[in-house]
Amino acid sequence: MITSGNHIFRRDDALELLAESDRVLRPENLGAPGVPGTGTVVAEAENGIRVGVINLQGMLFMTTPTSPFLIVEALVARVRAQTPVVVVDFHAEATSEKIALARLLDGQVTAVIGTHTHVQTNDARVLPGGTAALTDAGMTGPHDSVIGVEASLAITRMQRGLPVRFHPAEGDVRIEGALVECDADGRAHRCEALRVPVP
């Protein structure tokens, strides 16, 4: 599955992709009723295990119509009716909000993995109830940059306060994410941040 976040509607063709694909998710709490796509899916992995994924967006420092804290437990119950292995991608700016959601869901989901800031955090852990948590999985892309953008362009924008067209940087490309091990009952036993250099 591919999760997304606050930029999902930036391109016009995203609506068509969301309407056609059951593997590309948008945050469940982003978009009015009737907007194409979904933020939840359950799919079967190659080993036959069914995995549920929930994609949500945070509210702090972001424009989000509905609080994820108001809808997440109902979403978890709906997905857990199909599988005990449930991963939440929480696309949010504030570390406090990501940690709070992980604590709320401890013991109810397999993992709460934060995304959005492009900077991998050093707090991978398994909470007491068996939920793996990582505040931010990081970025897949060029790390010789300002969160993926050519540094000179980002600096110019910050110095002058004027719009600057960003371009992706090159160099020191890495794949970042998280590795979570769990039992068939969905209880996590290990969570570690993953960083792999791309030659």
C-alpha cells in the first residue's frame, strides 16, 4: 500500500488515481464526503497474512477538517474486524501529536508510524501494550538537501520570503522507514528505524 498526506490533492490526476486504486490511500480525515479515495485498506501479504493500514493526518500546524482523535478508534475497530495486524500511518507535523496518538492506540494496533517531517527520529520503540511506535519514519530521497529540495533554493526562499520554485536535490540518496516485527495476533515485539544508502 502507498499512504499519503497533506499534498495528495496538489495534482489534479490524484483524484483519478484515488478513485481507481485500492492500494493508494489518502488520509481518512482529509477531504469532504464524496471525495475519491479512502484512508483504510486491508490487503493480503505474500505470506497470506492480512494487514490493515490506516492513513490519518494530524491537526497541529496543519489544515485538517476532522480531528484524527475523534475517528481513529472506530476506524481501528472496523479494520480489526478483518485482521489483528493494523498499521497506522500518522502524517503529522507535531511530535507531541504523534506520540499522543500512539499512546491512545497502544494495545489496539500493531504500529503507529509517523510521517511528514522528512527527518527520521531516534525513538523507535514498542509501547507497554504491544504497539510499535516511531515519531517519524524519515525520508526516502536525497539527504544532501533541505528535506529533499536543493539547499540553495530553500535558503533563498527563507532569506527573501518570496516564492521560489523548488527542485529535488541530488546526492546521498537514502531509503528510510521502519521495520516492525509482530506476532500473528498483531502484537509488536520489535521496532527499529531503517536507513539504507542507495549507491
